[in-house]
Amino acid sequence: INLAALGYYKYANFFVDNVNALFGLDLFLATIVLPIGISFFTFQKVAFLVDLYQHKITKFNLLDYALFVTFFPQLIAGPIVHHSEVIPQFARLGKVPISDIVLGITIFIIGLSKKVLLADNAALYVSPQIDAVFNGAHLDLLAAWSTMLAYTAQIYFDFSAYSDMAIGIGLLFGIRLPVNFDSPYKSLGIIEFWRRWHITLSRFLRDYLYIQLGGNRKGPSRRYLNLYMTMVIGGIWHGAGWTFLIWGALHGIYLIINHGWHAFLRIFSLETVAKTRLFISFSWLITFLAVVLAWVFFRAPNLDTALDILSSMSGNYGLGAIDEHLEWVVPFGILLLAFILPNTQQITCYVGPKGTYGTHLPQHTSELLRWKPSSSWALYVGVLLALCLMSLSQVSEFIYFQF
């Protein structure tokens, strides 16, 4: 029933449009308004029901369940919270420690600054270019790559911002939500990327789809097929469109190649080669480029636009002059922050709920960038909040509204 509701609201029009295109029909379905966050809370409810069916839940009551599915901080854009992480916390709720309130406010403001100061400014360099391609224009090579690198920065700071703000608000109630991002663009492989990007979605897809399909228990061929199908379904979950399906399929292929490469290194005892500085640098570069190329399909409004952008990125419409693209220093600088700065967990030493990723203290950052309850940090965070408030008047894209 939950999946049927998700299918109607999210995919009904997509299905009708494709039936019309395939059979030359003129079926019409009234515009369906997508409930915000339906993909996130549907997955949470599915996980609860599956665990109940498999007798992993021994005791629950309606009040705890209702609070679990309506706990608003993470309702719109995640993290995808598992019932085992928060329902026990609800039972232990008491007076919220002042330390949780101070940490929650800090993490919330860090998340807000990611959104309005970084992601929204990167968006200024993305949407006009994508819209131009959609309307028939062609980008030169520098413009195409600059656009997609700007989007690479935008989507990371946009989505990780929502997760940070949810975690911060949760702490104001004394509830610890799971970590959802861990500097994914520093990954040395696609396997590692999905352990760092949207961690709670990866966990859901692993536990409730990949493992249920057989996981790696039925031989290598079946394992790779399960990986591929899991990522294709994960792509469709993100949106009703062929571009999302292709994005998921690409990541499925990436994962198969990555697992195959690890197997190759083990078979021929080449693990030591993989630890050299040159190989590590190459692994990071090829992983990052693969992610950027897949983002083309994720961002493009349709398949034709995506293919045209890829054609531009290959230089089919000219190289472009550097002096014509000097304004792209801004999005490049924003993207650079994802590589050189510690993430929110490293700055604040935030840990997730017991028994989940992020339970252990993250690797410490330098003393200069490590947050602590002090007057100096109160000033820094206050200035950050003031900058955010002054920027709230600008247009803000809510990327994950469609999910």
C-alpha cells in the first residue's frame, strides 16, 4: 500500500506519458501534486513493516510509531531514519542537556550556511546554462565542464545542508539522527563513494533490496546483477524520468567495475600497488570524473539535454576561451571547499545514534577548526548566522523537492 501511494503520486504521469509516446495515444491524467518528502517517509515505513514481518520488532505501540513517522526534522529530505535508531531514544527522552542544544544550534547554522551561502550561489552558475541547452543552445567545452562542476558543488552542499539542519533540529529535542554524508568527493572508488554519499539511502538499499535479492550469497554473477538492479531502482527512486534511471544504471555499472577491479587486485596480489601515491591519486580522479559524468543525467531535464551536455563536455562545440569564463572562479572555489575543509562531523565531533555509522568519534580536524563551546566559537557561529540571514532574500533552489 505504501509503495502504491508512492507509485501514484510520483510515477503515474511518467507512466501515462510513456504509454502515449509508445502507442500514439492521448491519455490524460490530471496534474498530481507531489507530497513533499514522500520518498523519504515511505522508505521509513517500508523498513518498519519489513522488520515487523521478519520478527525483528518485538514490541511497539501506536504512539511511538506515530512519532517515528511524523518526526519533522528529517521528514522532508532525510536522513532516512531507521526505527531502531529513534524509537528507543523517544522512550528515554527527558530534559534536553544544554550541551545538545548548543551543539544542535551550531550544526543547524553550519547546514544553513552550506545551503544559502554555498549551494545557492553555485546554483547561479548552473540553471542558466542548463536552461540554455534545453532551449537549443550549445555550450563550449569549458562552459560545459564548468557547469557540471558547479552542479557537483551545488548538489553536495545542498543535500548535506538538509541533513545537517535535520541533525541540528533533532538535537534540540535530545534526539540523535544518523550521519548522512562523510566527504564523498574524497572517495577513492565508487564503493567508497556510496559509503560516504547519502549513507542512510545506501543502507536502506543494501538491507531491504540488495540483501533481499540474494546479495553476494549466490555467486559473483548474481551478485553483480543484484548490485545493478539495486542501483537502477535507487535511480528511479530519485525521480520519475529516464535520466534518473540512466543515472542509477551508470552507478550500477561503476560498482560492478569497482568490485571487479578489487577482485583482480586480490587474484594477482597487487594490493600493494593500489597503495602507492600515484595509484591513489588516479583512483580519486577517475572516481570523481565518473561521478561528475553521471550527474549530467541527474541534473538534465531530459535525455536530449543530457546528451547535448555530454557532447559539449567532449569538445564537439569548441573549447572556449579562458578569459570568457573568469566568473567560474566562484563555483570552482565553492567546490574546492568540499576537498580542503573538514566535514561537519569532523568539526563538531558529532556522533550518530548508538549502533549506526557515525557512532564512533570522527577523525579529528586541526585544533583551529575544531568546534568547542566557547565565546570565540559563539562569535564565529553568530557571524555565520548573520550572513545566512542577509542572504535569505535571494532565490533558493530546493533540489530534493521532487524526491
